Amino acid sequence: MAIQSLKYPPPSFHFLVQFIDFQFGPEVMFQSVSGLEVNLETETYNEGGENRFVHTLPVRSNYSNLILKRGLFVHSQIIDWCMDTFNDMEVKPVNLIVSLLNDLHLPLMTWNVVHAYPIKWSVSNLDAEKNQLAIETIELKYQYFNLLKVG
């Protein structure tokens, strides 16, 4: 009667990123995803006549920037999308799906990231003294995410 997935926390290394509005092909393999974070902004309100405490009221939700890292692709449509934003101010927001997968490659949890666009792109240091891959980092601003029910 117990559900198998509730017996242990899933590993974080098996995930999938999908750009819904663009077809970038094999370019969507990422080494890490961070920024699936939301917090509640609050505002304080002083009680009139009662000086012992202050009310703290919820105002709005704030979402962190989504940060995607991967090995650098030399001829990349994602880099072109970023450069169109930075060089030409052609901001083309996209929706993304980030899924945490189980051992059968099925989603355990899925985040629908809405209206994302690049705000930063960088490449790791180029260093002849180190034997490392060139890693690109793409930072996206987005409006919000929905945690989708799976199963």
C-alpha cells in the first residue's frame, strides 16, 4: 500500500530541461539547474494603539533567477537566442519544463517555468594550465513557476 517513491529522497542528478517554445534539439542537456526558488515578500504594519508588536503581512511571491550550466556548444541556437536579446534587444520569452526523473526516466516532479528570457550569459575561464571543459552559464529571469502534479 505504501508508495515506493516515498521511501527515499530522489537523487538530484537525473533531470531534463525542455524549452517549450523553441526546438533546440540536443542542446538542452545541462550539467546543473538552480534557481527553482520562491519566497514570500512581506510588509510590516504598526498596530495603532498597541505598541507591543508589529503585524507582518504577505505582499507577493518572488522568484529567483534560473541558472543553467552546460558544456559550451560552439554552434548553438541557445547562444543565438541569448545574443539576440543582448545585442539586438529582441527579447523572446520562452516557457521551460524542468523535470526531476526517476530510474525509469519518468518525471517525479515537474516545474513549469513561465516567460523566461536571458539576462546573463558567460563562459568559464579559459586556462591553458587546467584540463577542463569550457562551461557556459545562462541566467534567465522568469515570471513564476508552477509545480505540476505527476502521476
